[in-house]
Amino acid sequence: MARVPDVRGFNNVVFFTGAGMSAESGVPTYRGKGGIWKEYDYDNCACQEAFDRDPEYVWEFHNYRRELVSKCQPNDGHRWIARCERELAGPNKRVTVITQNIDGLHQAAGSETVIELHGSLWKLRCCVCDWRAEDLSAPLRELRCPQCEEAGRADVYKRPDIVWFGDSLANSNLVAVQEALTRCDLLISIGTSAVVYPAAQMPLIAKRGGALLVEVNPEETPLSDIYDVAIRGTATKALAAMCGGLDEAAS
Ligand code: NAD
């Protein structure tokens, strides 16, 4: 394994995570072997046009994902990251998770400062009115917007509050990401194929600010060259190596 930094030596650590972060929890990644987009066509289940065309089918896909993810637990990697925040964050030290994942496993492991770039499988909104809610049920059975129904429109569906293909990222998230990446001195990117923009290029903001960049991925990615350290291993092993010092400090 490459020269592995110890997270304790840094003041502002950002964990930038993608689907590979949850692979060891049993959540399938999007691309590559066993990837979701090998089995499903995102034009039919992960964009607004598909939802407008056939909301029931789009919900069938998202209910399949809700059921699958609801059976998964955070892995040791999620737990190391949560522990970093608990033990390292203080008046002059920060630990932030910026995730492309929609599974909620960072929060389930105890992470509190989490920016969900692509939304959440567990959050819902209405495309017509301002109704929003969080709902952990799997599957979600009541698909119609209750507020629209009350106003006499029984045909309006709830929508997963996820950034689908063609959707824009929330402005508030972009501001928070910019702030976290500008001040960070260590960015650890974990389990992302770096092909979905604008998320893919976000680590460059940290690089421009002088942060040390670490890539954790069993495979190279199109952006591997920008990283100072490459750890070609799994999330759980790499995080144990980078965060294992917390055990020494505790003993
Ligand atoms: P990805 O599936 O493209 O890539 C996963 C990466 O994880 C791969 O590079 C793989 O080598 C790596 N990996 C696999 N196992 C690993 C392990 N154990 N440890 C570390 N790394 C491992 O996932 P991505 O990069 O997160 O994809 C980008 C984004 O595309 C997704 O996060 C998703 O939000 C997004 N997207 C989702 C939707 C949707 O509707 N849900 C729609 C559009 C885009």
C-alpha cells in the first residue's frame, strides 16, 4: 500500500464518497460488475422525463432500491469516518463528509456533518407543491402527494428527493461543498468512478487550496492523476489504515 497519511495530523478533513463506500455493506455500485446501470436503464428510471412518463415504474425501481438498502448496515469504513468526526472535530478542527450516495449509511453510522450531494433515497418531495417529507418505509406504499390530494388533485405523485440525471445540484449544497473544500487540508476520495459531473471534479477545489489528496479505489479512475496518494484497496481496509491511530490515542 502507498504512503498512507494518518488523519490525526490534519485540521480539516473531507471524506468525499461514492458508491464504492457502501459496496462492502452490500449496496450495489452504479457502474462496473454487478452495477445498477447494467441491469436498469437510467433513462427509464432515474430522470424527470421518465417520472413524467411513467411514475409507477420509476417508483417500482426506487422501491426496489429502498428495500435493498433498508437491509444493509453501515460497514467499518462508515464507522471509522463517524469516529473521526467524534474524536477529531473541535474548535479548530473539522471533519466533513461529502457524499454522492443516497443510502443514508454515513448518518446511520453516526456521522453528523454530511452533505448529500445527490439527495437521499429516504427524502421525498412534490414536483407541484412545496410538500416535503422524510420516510424510511420500504417499500413506500402511499405514492400520492397528500397536500395536492387535499387541494383536490389526486393524480400528483410524490417524487424521490434525489438528483436524477439532468437535475441540478442544490445551491445550498454547492455553497457548503465549496466552503468545506476550500479550507480542507486533507481530502480522501473513496469509491467513486469520477465520471459523474460536476461531483467528479470537486476534489480539484481542494487541490487548488493546497490540500493533500488521497484516492481510495481498487481501480484507477480518469482523475487518478490529480491525487497525491493512491490506495488501491477497499474502503474498509484503507480507512482502518488511515484512522487506526485513533485506537492508539484511545489506549
Ligand atoms: P460508481 O458505481 O460509478 O463507481 C463506484 C466506484 O467504487 C468504482 O470506481 C469502483 O472501482 C469503486 N469500488 C468498488 N468497490 C469498492 C470498495 N469496496 N472500496 C472502495 N471502492 C470501491 O459510483 P459513483 O462514482 O458514486 O457514481 C457517481 C454517481 O452517479 C453516484 O453516486 C450516483 O449518485 C450518481 N447517479 C445516481 C443516480 C440515481 O438515480 N440514483 C442518477 C445519476 C447519477
